[in-house]
Amino acid sequence: MIAALNRFISRSADRCRPFYRLLHKWKDFQWTNECNLAFEDLKQYLAKPPILSRPEKEEVLYAYLAVTDHAEVEQRYLLLEKALLAVEHATRKLPHYFQAHIVVILTQLPLQAIMRKSDYTSRVAKWGTKLGAYDIKYMPRTAIKGQILADFVAEFTEGQINREDTMMTVMTIGMENVTHWEVYTDGASNRKGAGVGVVLISPEKLVIEKSLRLGFSATNNEAEYEALLVGAQMVKHLGGRIVRLYCDSRLVVGQVNGEFEAKDERMKSYLKRVKGVLSLFESFQTSSLTSISMVRVHSIHVGPSWMDPIIAFLQHGVLPEDGAMAEKVRRSAPRYWLSEEQKLYRRSYAGPYLLCVHPEAVEPLLEELHEGVCGSHIGGRSLAHRAMTQGYWWPSMQKTSQEYAKKCD
């Protein structure tokens, strides 16, 4: 009976816990006072079922999550996994609400960030794929209003959530023999936008590249400062203690080293932020790229592309103002993954993730695959397939590849 009425019983794992022990074939089971109290509480609860009202058309529904430690099958799951499983169970038990309405999950757990991680468990990836089919949004729980929510909190509130259980595991690099990191930065700005590029070289000579587009208008010097901030913060995030930064702007380097004075208010603000970040290191050195051998920095694409709305949604949860475009981006976003280096990848269930190619880089890529050292002047369909096998993807691959192949003499 309990199994049949499970969906109508709030906190069924706690209410029916004494009876669930029978499922484990407990031979010494006895009908104790605890069982009697649980049975009476269950009868009273079923005798006063909650009354549900039909939601209005296009009404936004709000859902609250609670996870207990007594879930029988999922005891080994982490707290975040239990919360995601609760949402997945809700979509299976109440599909008519999720299919017809926008559902906002109010929780303090970073569920949305967990589902976007590519290195998490397979069950989380499976749940993320299922939940991506619904219009579900995740928001932090702030104000507490209404008697229903008050009863909910009174019934479910336990101790504070341990931050160690909710934070993502961050890979740190041990540095017993303290050696320095090298950071090469570059920034660029034009009328279309601004971007930064960073190359990190670890003490083990591991090269890490990162490029990103700034979401605001900036001058060249401001872009150089942004690049310095990104590079220094990455090194600190990876556990670096000593850093050497190389920038191709002599003005920025001179201001950081105290050789030049920052007069503009925005330059003063950037200089203060950079010095604040650099003060976290045991030692740092800032030099100009003009006096050392140049290192290749990630090429910066500042032109707009089809990837920008998807990246903005995955990174900040921002959707375009146009309703149709916003709906398209929201439904297509689960098919993509944004790496820590701000690179967009197309998810693949039968193979590795595919790197999304900027429109400005499509033609050089096809030229290399079609006419390069290993090129074989293949047809358009084979050319598109070869690009995918090499780990690249962009919209209308077949059409672009066929048009390029027709130009071949």
C-alpha cells in the first residue's frame, strides 16, 4: 500500500522508515511504539490530503527541494546527486506540470553548475539530459513567504549545508619545490568588441591556453589589464605561489611596476585590482614582451558569432531579449558544454566532445583539411566527416564543406 501511495506522501522515506526495514529482511522485526506512532501519523496524513488547485495557463511554478539521509536505495549518493534525483523523480511523477509550465527550482545547491560539468558521474549526465527537455530554471532560495513554505521549512530544516559537500572539486598542483609560473597575456579592442588571450606555462612546462571575449566595451589598455587579471587569477586558482607575468603593453607594465602614474580613473581602478590580486602571491614579477622572446598567444575573435548567446546562457544564465531566440537558445543549450577555458563544445553521446569552430576559422580549417599537408582533395561530404573525426563542429557543416569543395580546381 505504501508503495502505491508513495507519490502522495510527503517525506515518505521518513514517515515509513520503520516499515521499510522489512524490505531488508530484518528477522528481528517487532511492532514497537515507534511503529505504532508512525502508523498513526500515516493514517492522519492520508485522512487530510492536500487540496491542489489547477494552475493558470503559462503560469510559472516554483518548486522547493528537500533531501533526507534515509533514502533507502540512494544512501551512497552525494547530497547534490540526491537533489538532482529528486528533480528527476518529480519530472516523472508530475510530467504534465513540467511539460506545460516553466518550473523554477528554488535551492541553495549549485545544481545547474553540476549538470554542466563534463567530468561528473554518468548518472548526473543522464539526469541532465532528461531534465534538459523541460523548461526548468534554478534560482537561489531568498525570501520566505507563505504559510505553505513556512510549514515546509519547519518540517525539513536541518543543519546548515556543508560547503565541502556542495563545492566542485578543484584540481590543485602541489608545489613542494617552489618554482614559478609564467603568464603571457594579450588584449585587443576594436569597434566590434574586445577580447583577451592568455598562455600559462606551469613549473612542469605544461602549457595552458585560454581566450575569451569581453562582454563590455573596453579600450586596448583596459583589455590588457583584463588579460593580466585573468592570467593571475588562473595561476592562483591552480595553486601557484610565484608568478612572472609578461604583457605586450609597456604602459600597463610600467603602471604595475610603479614606473608610470595612472591618471585616468578607470586605469586607477584596474591598477588597484591587479595589485590586489598580485599581493596574494609570495612573489611576482611583471615584464614587457618586447624584451623577451615572444610566445604564441591564443588568437582572439572579437566578431559576433552564433556561439555568443549559448556561451552567455551557459556562463551567466542570460537569454536574448527576443522570445523566439531565447526559447531556441534555452532548448539547444543542453547539447553544449562550456569548459573552464571558455571553449564551447558540442556534446556527443557516441564519441568525444566536438570543439565548436568560430565562423572566421571555418575556412582556414577546411583549407588545411582539404589542401594541407595531409589533404587529399576529397568531396564535400567526406570533408565534413573528416572535420568531425578531427574533433570540430559548426552549424551547416555539410553545406559549408560542399561549397568549399566545389571551389577546388
